[in-house]
Amino acid sequence: MEILLTTKETQALDAKRFIAGEVNLSRLPFFASSTKGLKKKISIVYRYTKLVHGQEIEAVWEVSANAKYGYPGPFAEAVHMAILQIVTERGFPAKNPIVFAFYDICKRLEIKYNTRNRRRIRRAILSIRFAGIEIEHSFTTKNGRTPVFTDTPTLYRRALFIGDLDPQTREPLDYSAIWIEDFYLNSLNSGHFRPLDFEYFKQIRKASYASTKIYSYLGYRFAGSCFKHNNDYAKVDYDDLAVIADIERHRYKSKAKEKLAPAHGELQRTGFLAREPVWQVEKQGRGKPNKLYILYYPGERAREEYKRGRRHLTRQLEIPFEQSRGEAPTPKIATELITLGVTESRAIRLAKRYSTEQINLQLDHMAYLGETGRPIKDNVGGWLADAIEKGYTPPKGFKTRGERETQRKARADIEAQQRKREEEDQKQIAEHHARYQELDIQLATLPEADQQRIRAEIETRIREGFNDFMRNRYATKPFDPTSAMHRSEYYQYLAGLLSHETS
């Protein structure tokens, strides 16, 4: 029996299902489509020609890996999609920073929340953060203009993770966040995106990573060729697709068709493609290699995604996410709890029932456990919610965030005073050393007999001040009046004797 959903239920499902996929990243390559050889992958370069004011120019899009964090791979692509889902859910215009929780990312990707996956997510974000993009006429805005890039931007301008030291306060952070680069954020906020079915994305990536690239690119092509201009199919240049989908390019149709068969089969089986793609070979004239094209026919899933997804994203663009549900905006403290893994409904309930001081106490409690080597490893959101509701008692030695900040400033003041004293001591030592050198030079200008007489006189005076222990110690041992133990006395006597000599 068919189950009919209400409009409200349909909108709730769409809110979890559709995300805003920025158009340029749908048609330009960024993420690698395979883990094979990923450690050695350096870059992806896409060059093509385009008409600008009637003139044919070369457009370039090149993504380069960071030597430390490597090239962004399939897992980094999935993490980026999860972050886009967070951005879409919160409504437009999107604003930096995009605060998230590792637990939330794991939940969205349907993977276990554990130390290994936390590290994978962190490294994936950093691989995106440090992947440089060279852009020449390839990135376009919604109005069709091509921005001028004088530097090499990245998708993420900055990334901080829970437990890292805050660059300003040097205190461990109790949140994770990324800052999206302006050119990419502005493109999203202008509505220059197309709907991506996140649930479908996760489904097909299990069969083939390349299928996610083809799916994303075809969604962009279908929107223009088929749904706006009513064509039966989208004609795709195989050479372009090989670069965009990051797959090995083959010269002959039979081999190219064989390599793409798994991805095509998955897209057709799941209804995104209506039928098997049609391959065409077009001759280019004498001395030129033949061109290979693929005709893709959109299936019912592609049509539904375009229709329902676009309607949902248009609503998100026009009305902020919280207001679109007819509810009051989520309190700031509840939003913080949500980013740490507390369910939305429970977070809002906690914000209403408990004071900010009670909630902040448990946030500080959790941060303190992490700092002292006892982090909450499983179900962080559940632990935090229980701690607030049951009033968990922090361990012995616990200090609030404010107390830790005061303590940190006190330590900083003590260290500053100590450095000042050390600098003064060093300055005094340097002054004494310079004075001692002057006295040595004065002594050296006297006749040798006078020098020996003065040294003997100084030794006698120093010996007169010996106690019994010192007198016995140097009764049979050589005595050096300029040693570290007696240096101050030596030069004090030397200064007086030299003054007498010159007077």
C-alpha cells in the first residue's frame, strides 16, 4: 500500500536529503575519484577553451595538493558534502565560521564515531584547507561574470579543531569550525548552486567513487540541456569527463566504455539515468584524432531531484532555515550544544530548562576532561546532555574557563617578570664584565714588577678574610684570586689599588 506524506513531512525529508552543491565544483574537478595512488597524486589540471566577448580564450583550473596533507580524496569529498549539508540546513546567507562537531559529521556520513574516524575527518578537512587552486577564466558567478584571481585561493580559508590551542588565548578550543573562502561562500550565497541528493550520493559512492563525480557533473548538465532547454539528452565530451571525473582516459571507445561501465550501471540501476548511455565517435578531419562523445539520458530520479531539490533550496535561499519551519530562532547556547552532538530537540529543551551558567559549567567540565587526558570518547552529545540534566560534579582540581583564563594570565605575568629579572641580571653581568676588562687593561699598562706587586697585595687581602676552612683548603693548594668564587673581591681591590697608583 502506498504511504502518502503530508507537505510538512515531505519538506522535513527534503531538508535532510537535498544540499546546495555549488555549480562550479559540479562542473570542475577538485576531489580525486580513487584512493589508489592518492599519496603520490600532486594535482588535477583542467584546460578548455571558452568564448569571452566573442574571443576564444583558454580557461585553466588546477588543484594542487599540499605536501603534508596530500591530495583531497573520496573521503574528503564526503566530508565536504556533510559540511555543505550543515550549511544548507542553517539557511542562507551562510556566514563564517561553519561550526561543526566530529560526532555530527560521523553521523551524517553513517560511520562510527571513534578516534580513527575523528583523525580521518581532521586530515580530510586539512587536505581541502591546504589544496591550492589556480584559476584563470574558469570560475564563473551566477550572472556569468568571471572574477579575476591574482592569487591562489583555497576552498577553506581556515580550520580549527576542538582541543587545539586558540591562536589568541592559547587555551584549548571547545569547538571545531572552518571558514569558507569568500569567492566560494559568495557563490553559494548568490544562489549559484544546484540540488545534490546527499542520501543518494552516499548510496552510489559505496559502489563506485567515480559515479559520484559523474552524478554531480550530470546534474549540472541535465539542468541546462534537458530541464531548461527540453533536450532528450546531454552530450558530454569524453575527454572533458575524464578530467572532471578524475578517471583514466582511453583512446578507444571499447576500452573507455568498459572502464565507465560500473559507474554507468550504478546510475542506471538507481534511476538517475533512463537508459544506457550512447557513445558516439565524430571525425575531426585529416590528421586530427577522432572525438568521443557520450549521450546521457536523464532518468526519473534526476528529474525529481531537479524539481523537488530546487524548490527546497529556493525556500532555503529566501528564508533562513529556523524561520522556514515556523519556529523561533534556536538559542545560541542550544546551537553550541547541537554542534557538539546533542540532538536539536533536546538541545532546545535544555536551553529552556537550565541556566546558561549550568550549561557552561558542564561545557567547561567536558573541556577540562579533554585537557587532562580523559576525553569523552563515545556519544559526546549524550554525555553532555546527561551531565546538564543530572548535574555531574566536576573532578577535584577542576577550574572553569574563566578561572583557567585568570590562571593563564597570572602565569604569563610571572613568566614576564622572570624574563625581566633575567634580562636585568644579564645586563648587570655584561656591565661587570666590561668593567673587569677595563681594569685588566689598566693593569697591563703598568710595569711587570708593579703588576706582580698589586696581584700579591690583592691575594694577601683576600686571604686575610678567609675562615678556618678556606685557610686550611688553600694552605697546600694553588690559589687563583681571579676564580669565579673570588672574582668580585679581586676586581674591587684591583680598582682601589689602581686608583691609588694613578693618583
